[in-house]
Amino acid sequence: MIRVSILVGVVLTPIIVATAYWSAAQASSRAAEVLKVEIDSGGRIHITDSAGKEVIPPEDKDQANCSSPKVAQDKHTVGWLAEYANAGNSYPLPLALVIYRKGKIIQQISPGQSIWDWQFIKTGSQVAFWIGPTHGEFVPHFELHDVRSGKLMAQWDGHLEQAHPSWVDGLKE
């Protein structure tokens, strides 16, 4: 009888300890919300959470700078524009939208032209942006993407003073 209870204690103790540790880690990660996202003088993103932890996410190897950092309404999803050198310009162009959540980059959307403005939709589960060339006359192209998959959900071409889908509200042309 004594051997059985000692064996049960030896077997269950690591499980109880591991479960308690996992539960505490889960509660901590749920509780830590993003307080701010900033760009330093070197063009790198800094994300600070409510636990005081600061993270500097990795950059793409050819990336020159970052711009337009934003925190989604869910307070766990962050995004910014990654800028790249362009041979035809003296300044880098915002060519990719980077999405970061829970310690890692979860999506990078590169539509093929410069991203001039962007926003989170549906508390961070979708992003909307508009793209266009650097110079010349053009009609802006707007896109709505799912954050998790990167899938294009909708698109629209036009100027904001025209009738437009509601997901472009809030973007600036």
C-alpha cells in the first residue's frame, strides 16, 4: 500500500508541476498586451508589452527601414511597413506589410507596388491598404487581406471621394 502511494506521488508530481507552469505561462501570455510600437533612429521596430518586455523583431535582409507601425484593437497584433531601397529613387519604398503576433512574424504581404497607407480591420484579423506607383497619375488600388493566411479577400480601384466599400474607410489617399 505504501509503495503504491509513493509511486503515484512520484508519477503525478511532475505532471502537476508541469501543468501549473503551463497554466502560469498561458495566463502571462494572455495578460501581456502590446502597449506601444516604435521605430528607433536606426529604422528598427521596438514592441513593448504590458509586462515591460521589449522585443525587436528580425528584419528582412534587404530591408532599409520601417514606417507606419500600428497596434491592432486586440492589443496582441502589430504591423508595420518594411521599406526597401529602389534604384530609381533616392529614398526607400514601403513594399511589404509585416504582421507580428505572440512573439513572431506571422505574415508578410508584398503586393508588388508601394503601400501608401494601411490599417487593421476586425480587431486585427484583417488588414486593408492601398497601393500605387511612386510617380505619375494613377487610380489607387485597395486590397483587403486575411492576416492569418495572407489571402486576398477583396479589392477595389478608385478614389476615396467615390462610393467605396466600407473596409477602405479610415485609409488616407
